[in-house]
Amino acid sequence: MKKFAIAAATATALTLTMANAAFAQSTQAPMVVAAGEVTQAKEATSDTWITTKVKSDLVTEKGIPGTDIKVETNKGVVSLSSTVAVTESQKATAVRITKAIKGVKAVSADGLKAE
């Protein structure tokens, strides 16, 4: 009976050890994936925030057709475009306002039709 009890205890200990190792491996991989998803979420939130901030600043600026300017942001790079013609001065002002916003890495105003 003693031999059976020792064998059962050893088997239980080995099973628990193996289960802990398997559990540890399975929980580490999702943590790494989750960290990558958090980074992507932060970038998306940052891009959304930048787009919203640029749009609101352009709309409130006098002399700029802010409602006619389309703003897109990808990883901090802001693209400005419009179907309505703007003056060179308005284009320069829109670029200046956009560059002043925190998180903006670059501005492309190639899509703004200048008169």
C-alpha cells in the first residue's frame, strides 16, 4: 500500500508540474499578443485624436474653409485635401496649424487645390 501511495503522490506531483508549465506557456503568448494590440490601439487613438484636433482647429480658424478640408491621419502623418480651391495663404495657414498639433509627425497638403 505504501508503494501505491508513493507512486500516486509522485504521479500527482508530476501532473501538477506539467500542468503549471503548460499553463505558463499558454498565458505568456496572449500577453505578447495583447501588448501588440495595445500598441495598435494607442496608435489608432492617437491618429483619431490628431484628426479630430486638426479638424476642430481648422474649422475654428477664420479665413479657412475648414469644413471643406478633409483630414486623414496615419501613424502621425496628416494628409489634407479638399475639393474646393483654397488660396496659397489658406493652404499655408492650414499646414502651419496642423504642424503645431502635438503628435503630428508630418503634413502632406498635396491634396489641397490652391488657386
